[in-house]
Amino acid sequence: MSRVCQITGKKAIVGNNVSHSNIKTKRKFHPNLHMKKFFIPELNEWVVLKISAKGIRNINKKGVWNCIMEASKKGVLK
């Protein structure tokens, strides 16, 4: 599985390591992903999602079903 949040769509971005002598080498910044299990009362079942810390905050605010529906409309969750 790739390192992409299933709710927000966050993925790795590219940047530079900068040394003390200002030499730049490429690196990746990965999102803070977690495998988390959620209960969906509308479907009466459990679902496991790979989500970022911001995705967890969105689920706490809006609810898991609303976040899943928004992600599927955006095309992030298939």
C-alpha cells in the first residue's frame, strides 16, 4: 500500500536536506500516517483506514461516515 492518507489525500512531498555548508540533497517528507479501525454505525460494520493525524482530527470533528463520503466524492477514497 502506498503512503497516502485515505481521507485527506496527503502524500509524500519532495524537499532538500540542507547541511551546515549549505549543500542540498533531495529527501522526502512523509505524512504522519496511522492504521486505524473505525466503527460505522450507518453500515453496522468496522473499517480499517490508513489516515494521517489531520484525517483523525477531521473524523473526530465531522464523523467517520461524513469523512468517507467526502473523500469518495473527491476521488481520494475508492
